[in-house]
Amino acid sequence: MPDEPTLGELSRRLDNNAAMLTQLVQRAEYAADQRLTERRFIELERDVDEVRRTLGDDIKAVRSALDAAAEKRTSNVKQAFYAGILPAVLVLAGIVVQIWLAARGG
């Protein structure tokens, strides 16, 4: 009988097995946990998609605003040229011509 375990050893093994069985997760619990985890991932994917769409819309709005600002700057440069610089050059050219005519005729 030396190969057979003693009663004390059998008792310890049974206690260990009982402790391990209490730690095991039942199939129903595991399936419920998996469904919950899957639901959370689906919710996270929806949230990420919503944020992605919102950021895409915001990026489009910023690009549109930048394009409008660039167009406005271009039109401001054109307005400054036609309303300020060009008339000033023409007035200076007129003054130079008058001085030249006065110096030549006088």
C-alpha cells in the first residue's frame, strides 16, 4: 500500500479541488461576461465613429474658414492696390509731368 495516498493526503487534494471549483467561472457567467464586453466594444466603436465624424466636420469648417480668410486677404490686397497705390502712382506721375512741363516751358 505504499503507492496509495493516505486519508490526510486525499482530504487535502479534495479541499484543493473544491477551492479550485469555486474559482471556476460557469459557462453562463462566462457567456454573460462576453456579451457585456462585446456590448461595451460596440458602444466604444459608436463613440469613436461619432468623434471621427465630428472631427471631420470640424476640419471641413476650419478649412472653409481658412479658404474664406485667404480669399478675403487677396481681395484686400487688390482693393488696396486699386484704391490706394494705383491712384497715388498716377497722382505722382501727374505731378512729375507738370513739373517737367513747367520746367520746359518756363
